[in-house]
Amino acid sequence: MDCIFCKIINGEIPSTKVYEDKKMIIINDIAPQAAKHYLAIPKVHLANIVEMEKKQAKIVGKMLKTIGELADSLGLQDGFRIVSNKGENGCQSVGHLHIHILGGEKLSEKMG
């Protein structure tokens, strides 16, 4: 498989991991759009949020819970935004489900 996130998870491509457990990693985004911009990535390859089965949805639920638990240590104590893009019109640039975590500053009310 030629998935950049799978390669990061497998250690084939270096990244700055700020968190890792059995089910997910959180890395710094290489093109940040906020003072703090992380990517939460499940270790299981899912193309996007639509292609999840119930078992995989539980992983994504745990990811969201973990993001909330880590917010302070990630410098997001004053608030953050989470986004998951899907498909061409949603500007999904990597075909592996991931959640953008943005914060560390006052974000725009406009999301586009």
C-alpha cells in the first residue's frame, strides 16, 4: 500500500509523534494552519469516515476521547477545533482517515 500515513505509522517515514497508543498516533501537521495543528491518525487503514464499520467507529470514538484527555498537554486548554475531510470536495488530501486538531490561538469563526 502506498499510503503516507501507513508509512508514518510503520516507521518508514519519520514524523514528530506527540502521542501514540495501540490504536492511534497524534503527529504535528507539516503544513500547520493554526498555532497548534496536529493530526490524529488511526493505525488501521480507513479511507475515510464513510468507510467505517461499527468496530472501527469505536476506534474513532476512542480517538476523540483521547484528544479531549490530551487537550491541556497539547497546549489546547483554551479550546480547539477538530475536522475530518472526506473526498475531493471536502479537500481530503490523504486517503487515510485522519482528524485535524487545530488550536493554540483564537480561530476564525469561518471554517473555509
